[in-house]
Amino acid sequence: MAEEGTILIGKATGDAHKDTPRYEELLLRLANRHGLVTGATGTGKTVTLQVLAEGFSNAGVPVFAADIKGDLSGVAAMGEGKEPFVKRAADIGVTYAADSFPVTFWDLFGESGHPVRATVSEMGPLLLARLLDLNDTQEGVLNIAFRVADEQGLLLLDLKDLRAILAHVAENASALSAQYGNVSTQSVGAIQRQLLVLENQKGDFFFGEPALAISDLMRIDRDGRGVINILAAEKLMNNPRLYATFLLWLLSELFEQLPEVGDLDKPKLVFFFDEAHMLFSDAPKALVEAVERVVRLIRSKGVGVYFVTQNPLDVPETVLAQLGNRIQHALRAFTPRDQRAVRAAAGTFRQNPAFDTEKAIIELGVGEALVSVLEGKGAPSVVERTLIAPPSARVGPLTQQERERLIAASPLKGRYDNAVDRESAYEILAQRAAEAAATKQAPQQAGAGSEGGVLDTLGGILGNGQPAGRGGRRTVTVTERVITNVASSAARTIGTQLGRAILRGILGSMTKR
């Protein structure tokens, strides 16, 4: 039913379209203008997300989506033709056709999909500070640590590298404070404690190598369909800060790595950020501004971003203004905040004189939504009350056995499964510490050796070359005892001075480097 270059969303249900059906379709060439899917729990957001993901995949557009409840995994299995979906297809005027789609599973913890990793350097101090919930002073110290690592050529790959560079900064706090500003050991200690909390929440699984290659999220299968990348997020939701930071990092990496392409016939990649309120909850102003800037500019890279959340108020206005395609499921208006959300949602649509938008949002049934998409010249269409098309694949989660079979048969199997720990900041700083310790011990050993050598020489002179063996004794005069004591004192003095001279020479040469 959908025309070429479009994705069928559903059929308008208003009285004005009884004689002339109107189908709501998303234009692929405007899909990179981003979008928003909102609605209360149980109103059909996940099914709508699956319909859009299937449509993009059929159009040859790769998709990335976080699977919060595990339900979206069913897109990899053949549809079951359940009676409600068959009936909905008939009401819309299309024939239900069961299908399955190419899927790659990912998991930050490596349990329900291929492991996802990023290096500490790629994450950067801003997102790390957000992840660790640091204050401004602690974030400043973290920035100094990154600067020191960069200037000294120290790779920051995993959390032990970050711990090592922070310890290095603490040890050299006085010198670094003069160059970069105050570096307090208290701030370093606070950061180290937050890193421990992150490790206890298994956040350290995410940092390391091999790092995720963005190209592996943009694959097309043999049939020309875009691969749907599903991030297993059931356990990840126990650490919402890590979830939000990962998604923001991924968006930033795409922005940095992809070239400018302008407007294309279809996007190169589409993101669905489920539970989008976690991206912005308690986020500092600088981070919100960074998200808004990336969302505004990344469309020129051919990437579409679709936020999925319960309430439109969950998304900052500066970001909301960038979202051109909107699907609004039912909202409840039990509290004053709910009522404000309904008014806010209604106010974002281009009004339809045929019905009251604010009233319709409360009355929508399951599988219904208000839809407004960008039309030919990029202007939003008049909002329409719409019956959402049924998905073709299974609605509901895969079994554990089905998931494991798909992961085992994945073309990416073995690429990310085993972590790699190459030489980086931790190893280099540990080697420097060992060399410094050896250098410190060398003058002491040299001094002890010099004293012994002088004593041996004097002893030989005093003994006239006659060793004091076990079997014989030699009479020692008072004069010889006096000379021996003087010689021993002189030897110790010479040895100590020689050791100090050597130590000064070594430290002097290190300082000049």
C-alpha cells in the first residue's frame, strides 16, 4: 500500500476520509529530520517502533534500537498472524503478510548479544564526568588527567588506565597545579571512588578493546534490507546513567566519523532512543546543549534520530524543536503535570479543524495515534487520528534458545567476543615506576660497594697481603687498630659521598629531560 520512497504508518480514521481513504506515510527522504513517538504505558509505542523499524529495514536502511523490555527482539522471528493484527490490516485495507528481519544483537555486558566496548579516550571527559556524576571541580581534574595523558602519549583504553593516570596526576599534583590550576588529591580520590562504584555495577565491561566499529551498525543483508541492531537493555536499565551515556557517546561518534552528505533519498542509519527521558534526567546544561547541537547537525550526515518516551515534556524544548515527524499515542490526564503534558503535546501539532487535538489525545485507543509527518517541502502535515499498521514480524520476545542461535550464526561472531588488553597508560606508568625504583636503589648499592672496596684495599695493606684464615692468627698492634679505625671511617665517608654524587647526577639528568 505504501508508495515507493515511503513507510506506511497507518490509515486516517476521521469521518472526512470515509469516502477517500488517507494513508499516513513517512517520506524516506525526510526521515533524517528526526522524530518523536510518545504515549502512556500500554498504548502501543513498542508496536509503532517495530512498524517503523521494519519499514526502514525493508527500504534498505540500517536501524539501531535499544530493547528495554526485550519485546523488540521478536522482529527477528516470523510473524504469527495473530487475529487482532490480521483484523487491523483488513481495517486499514492491506493484506497481512508474515515476515522476519535481519537482526544483530548487542549487549554492553556481553550476555545477550555481542559485547559493545568503547575506549576511555573515545568517551572523553565530558561524558565520563556525566557518567560518574562529578561536580565541576572534579570534572576539571578529570580534564587535566586527559590533557596529561594526551601530552605524554599515554593511551586511555580501559578503567585501569584511567585509574593509573589519576594516580599519576595525584603524585605530581604540585607541578600540575602550577601549569593547569589546582589539582587536589581529594578530588582525585572522589573520582577514584566513583570509578569503583561504576566497576561494581559492571560498567567496566563497557570500556576497552576491541571498540565498536560504527560501520558494523550500518550493514545491509544479501536481500538489500537494512540490519536491525538491537541493544539488550533489560539489565542496562539498572544503571540508567550508563545507558544514557552510552547512547550519547554513540551519537557523538556517528557525528564525528560520518561525512557530510546533505539530503539523501533515504537515511544511512536511523536511531530509536527508547526511554528517552533517561538521556535528559538531571543532565547539566552543557550536556543538554551538546545533545541539541548533535541532533541538529547530524541530519546532514544522513542519520535520523527518533526519541521514544511517555511524555513530550521529557524532551527539552531545544531538542523537541528539531523533531519533525511525530506520532502521539494516548496520554492520561490525572494530575496537573499530565494535563500540562497533554496541552504541550497538542500544541506541537499542526491543528486539524475536524477535531479537538487535546481531547483526542486522551480518547485514543490501543493501536491508535495522532500522526503528523513532514510533507514534500518539509512542512508538517495536518495532524490526523490514525490506526497504526500491524507489524509483519513476531510481536513479543524471542526465547533464550532462539536468541542464542541467532548470535551464534551472526556474521560478527568472534569479532568482539574476546577483550584485548594492549600496552597503554597502565602498563607504561607501571614500567616507569619500576624503573624509578630501580634507579633509586642503584646509588645505594653503588655506595655500599665503594665502601667495601676501600675497606678491602686497606685491609690488604694492613695485613701485608696475609689473609686472616681460619687456621691462623696474626697479632694486631695498638697502632694497627688505630689506623684500621681511621681507615674504616674514611671509607664510609668516601662511600657515602660517592653514592650521593651518583644520585645527584642521575636526578639532574632526569630533570633536564
